Amino acid sequence: MSRLFDKYKKEVLPALQKEFSIKNKMAVPRLEKIVLNVGAGDAIQNIKFLDTAKKELSFISGQWAATGRAKKSISTFKLRKGHAIACYVTLRGKRMYEFFDRLVNIVLPRVRDFRGVSPRSFDGRGNYTLGMKDQLVFPEIDYTKVEKQRGMNITIVTSAESDKAATALLEKLGMPFGEA
């Protein structure tokens, strides 16, 4: 399948099984999905911003991006219910492991002044969310064609029931955690 998935099966799964004394290997924490989300609130004035955000997100993920719409109207932001204001991609299986591998080994080391990701970004249920301030750290993006600097949220959903188990899983998969 992928290099990281092989590492998970051969090294990470037995190590987690031993660390948390889990008898059944199907109960060992694993990656379930990775969701990439780009908010494009400026698409209210010009829908072209959302199209370029979708295109860039598709280059990064290798999968076509879906459109997120406003759930309710907010008059101060000139936002109506149903307006397209975001785009997102949900990665599973082989693409998920390949993206995680690229994120950990290529993208995060390219971030300026990088000292590791925050270990506090867990939600209490074993899921981790990482905020990126700039899409230019991804090698798939051609910086000469970028009109506007855009950030994104990367949510890594695991089957772990606690943050401790999820931290152990992500550390063994290569996620560089920094100081708390």
C-alpha cells in the first residue's frame, strides 16, 4: 500500500499493542481519516477566490475538493445561508497515509522557525487538529501562481479513545511534537 502503512503494520501496531496491553490487534488505535479545510470567506465578494482555493487544495491532496456552504445567515458579514464559503477534502486509505507521510517528512520541516507541533491540539477524543498559516510550504503549490496567502486546518481523526493513545500513535508514525 504505502510506506507509512507498512511501518504501521510492522512496527507501530505491535508497539502500541504492547504499550497499552491490548490483546486484540483490531482494538489498537489507527488513523481513520484526514480532513483538510480551507475557509474562503472572501468568496462572498468574488467566487473566483473559492475556485483557486479548491484548485490548490486539490493539488495538495490529490483529490478533488468539495464546497462548504454557510449554515446560517449573518448580516454583519453580508453572508446568506447556502453561500459557498469554504472547501474541504476528506482523505482515507492509501491517500491518507501518503498525505500524512508527506506532511510529516516534507511539509512540516519546511515551515519557518519550526520547533514541533503543539501537543495541546487534541480534542479529548483522540483527534488532532493542526493549523497551517500558509499553503506555500506544500511542494505541490507553485508560488508564482499564488494570488493570496491562505491558511488551512488539517484534522487527523484516529480511532483512539484517549489523547494519550492518540499521542503515542502519532509519535510512532513520525509526528514531531514540540514542547507543551
